[in-house]
Amino acid sequence: GLMRVRCFTQDDAHIFMRPDQIEDEIVRLINFIDRVYKVFGLEYSIELSTRPEEKYIGDISIWDKSEKALEEACHKAGHECKINPGDGAFYGPKLDFHIKDSLGRVWQCGTIQLDANLPERFDLTYVAADGSKQRPIMLHRVIFGSIERFIGILIEHFAGAFPTWISPVQVKVIPVNAEFQGEYAKEIKDYLYENGIRVELDDRNEKLGYRLREAQTSKVPYTLILGDKEKENGEISYRLHGQQETTTLSKEDFLAMIKEEINTKALRK
């Protein structure tokens, strides 16, 4: 449903610059988009869409310069770009960023679009170093495209098993028996919550296996299992999503470990 919403939110920005600033600004934007996609572990390729055969505006010489500036900026940023002839907008060429999810599906998200038309239509000018009035160049830039659609892509990419730093619930605390370890489980839950961890306590009157399976199917990154031994020693035992083995740590060491994972935005394989 997130792929075809009734209305959507775009992260659209417009940058105005002198013609001699075009290449450096595009390099900066490509590096910005690269940083954002790498945070999520998304691979991508870049396409350069050039002047349409007809129904375009502006001089061909300006189109040629704009296309060359986009291509050279792409190379300067250390990337190759595939030429997509004739697929530019009627007012200017563009770089399209096609991201690939974990299943190999390709989604078009980011765009850097050169536009010499709107500054002309708005009669925009700036005062150059020699005191003359000059027309700026405009860049449209989008990184996510549609925020809702990008979230849908992330859900598909991670198959719902988000890295700890994105996950809505980062830790599920499960006492083996709420009657005996319930107070200790609540103490651990409060300790993690007060230290900024998104945590839930599952102390329902259900079998341990049932609650563990539910935590696994909910794809919570960390499940804490608290029994008599953990309560006596003031420790926690945790199980990672998708794994069967448990590891025992002090609550301080566990907090330090998960904080490090969140702060570094680690991507678990």
C-alpha cells in the first residue's frame, strides 16, 4: 500500500547557483545521496537522461553544456552513469538514481535535475562580481523521492527485519515466569527505557516458547530471556533475531553493546 498512496510527501529541494558552480554543486549532491543510501545498505546505479527529440525548450547549446556538466560531475564524484537518450524533462537533463533492494529489484528514487527554464520564467537575477545582472541556474534535487514509497522499499529490502537503529521495538524483555522474575524483568525494561532504548515487556500468562516465537515473528532485533539465574546474578541473556543461541551479559555491557550498534547505524548481515 505504501507504493501507491493517495497522496505522498516529496523531499524536493531547489538550489540556485551561478553557471560556474554547477559541477561542484552536483558533485556535492551525488556524495550526499551516496551517504544516505549507504546508511541503509542500498546499492544504486545512475542514469543520465538527455534532451528529448522534440517538445523541449531552450537552446541546444545550453542542453549540450548541461548534459556535459552532469556527466563530468558524475565522473568527478567517482561514479559511472548510463546514458538514457531522450528521457530528460522538457526543460533540462537529469541524473536518476536507481536503487537495488536485497531481492535485486530496482526502484527509481533520487534525481538531480538541471533547469535553466524556471529562472528565466521567474525573471531571476543575481549581481555578478562585475556588477552586472546575471541569470542563475536551478537544480531540482530529490533523495528519497516519495517518503512513503521509500519506507515501503526499506520494508521490502529488510523483509521487515530492520537493523536495530531503525526497528520500532529494539528489545523485547521476557521473564521465564512472571510470578518469579516479573519484578526483575520490569526493572530491566525500565533501565533500558531510561537509557533511550525502545523496549517492550512481555509478561503475559503464556508459555515461554509461545512468547519467544512471537518475538521472533515480530522480528524484534533483541529478545531478553530472564530466569532465576539472571535474576540472582543481576544479568541478562539475549537472543538475536533469527538465531537460536543465547548470550549472557551484565545489563551495563548489554546496554553499551546495543548503544554502539545504534550509534554506528550497524547493518546486520
